[in-house]
Amino acid sequence: MTQIIAEAGVNHNGSADLAFALIDEAYKAGADIIKFQTFKAEHLVTSAAQQARYQRVNTQKSESQLAMLKRLELDYSLHQQLIEHCQSLDIAFMSSAFDGESLQFLTQTLGLTTLKIASGELTNAPFLLAHARAGCKLIVSTGMATLADIESALGVIAFGLTADTREIPSREAFEYAYASKEGQLALKQNVTLLHCTTEYPAPFEEINLKAMGTLARAFDLPTGYSDHSEGIAVPLAAVARGACVIEKHFTLDKNLPGPDHKASLTPGELAAMITAIRQIDVALGSPVKAPTVSEYRNRSVARKCLVAAHNIEKGTLFTQSNIAIKRAWSGLSPYDYWRVVGSTASRSYANGEPIVD
């Protein structure tokens, strides 16, 4: 079954009430995981860092990233309460760290066992190494990346998963770890890749969903899709194309202030997406092409057989004019048509009666 991550991200707007309400809605919608973002704004951006274009458009406010992100921090003290609320509802809690202090808090203080690495961190080699050494399962988003970027990142992670902590990190060490059997096995056991287009909302013509298959073939790792497009069509298509994980932003209200609300699903849309994904999961079924149980019941009704085109007396020669091919309750297969034509009827047949000679 596809693992579904309901991405709350920063759509709590720094409010505890909104954060708890987002958990409730993700649970009601049927998500497996709700994911937040954990950071200290001053560790994430400089005071001079400007907003992305989509952030200016969506917030309709021109300010520094630092000013915007300060309002969107999820207070450390709130995390444990959110985890306990998730546990009471039987939905998993996850968060992405964006700085070293937050990563340490998620892993050492909260004891999270699965981490999501955001697309923007894919080239942050020291941060990737810290994630790998945290001993957690890793979900790695690949927005803005080339195959070379991804391979380099996986080299860092393979090194972190397999090398002794006393070994000095280097490009050569990362390449060796990635190429080694031990490194490849560690990646297969611990890493899932997500195809992603880093734009909010992502234009449909830039989704390039076929690239998800390219990732799966290139790296032989479980592969899913992190979606920033409008609506639910693309994540459904991703599941049909084999995504093992779907991540999708959602909000309580698209009109709330903040950078991500307008590109997020409402709770109702999230529920509709999850319902459709579960239907697709079931519908994908088996790769074996064979009649199903239901089809076996319908074959005798839907398929045609040889029948008498009109009354046929015993001893009459079967011809193209007195044999028809129609749906009936039983009878010889149309494959027997050429064998029967030219033979003699061993018994009499009424009009429409299946031929059994």
C-alpha cells in the first residue's frame, strides 16, 4: 500500500491550535503520517536572504525570509504534545529538520526513527552526513536536482551509514561508499527517494512525472513523489506509475496568511485524494494477466459460441449458412467453426440451440 504523508509543513502559522487541528484533519482523511517542519529561523537563513518568488506572491508581503520564517517556527516545547496527540489517534508524526540543532532535537530528544530531507538540503553534504549518522530511515526529496546531484547525496548518505565515525569525510570516501556493496545495501535498507518539482504550485508542464521512473531505474531504491501541483490528479497518476510514497501539502484554509496555503489541499481534498489512492492501490493488483474470479463467472455469458442459425435435422451438413456465432449458455468455441463446417450433425438442433458436435 502507498504510504501517504500529509504535509502540514508550516501551515500551522506558528499556532498550537492550528497544529493540533491539522493533525485531526490528517487523521480523519486517512493519512498514514502527518509531517511538520522543525527549524530555528536564525540558523536557517541570513538576515539578507530574500523570499522566493512564490513566497512573495502567496503571502502578498515583501519581507526577508528571516522575518517570514520567524513567524512560522514550530516551538520545540510543542513537539512532544503533538507527538502524543498523534499517538492517541494512531497517526505517525514526522518532521523535517532544517538546521543541526533541530535535527539533534528530533532524533536525540524526541527519538524520531524516520526523517524527511527536504529538496533544498540535497547538496548540504555535512547535513546529509548528520542525517545518515542519526540512525534513522531517510526519505530524500530531489526537487531541483540532477541525477549527478542525487548520486553525490547518496554517496554522502552511504558513507554515513557504513563508515566508522573516525573516518574523515571526503568526496573520494563518499564515492567509494556509494560504489561499495555495503553502501548499496545500506541505501536499499534505509533510503527512499521522492521525485519533486520545487515550485508552489508546480506547473503541470514541469512535473515530469516520468522522471520518477528514471530515479527508480538509476538508483534501484524505493521511489515516491512529493507533490506541489494543484489538485489531486498528479499524485494519483504517480501512484498508478508505482510511487510507494506520496507527500502532499494540506491546510485548514487556503486563504490563511502564509507561503504554502494556496498550493495546499483542503481537508476535503486531502480525504478525496487518499480515498482515490487506496482505490488505486487495490486496483493495481497483480501483474499476472489471467481471468479474475468475477470474470470466470461472466465468461459463459459474455463470450460467444456456435449455435444453430435455424432448425437443423440430424444428418444435415453443417454450412456457413446454418451455423451462427452468438452468446448462449454453452456450446463449442468459435475456434471450432472451421472444424464443424463441412461435418454432419449427429443430432437435431432447434434454432439458436448451442452446437455440441
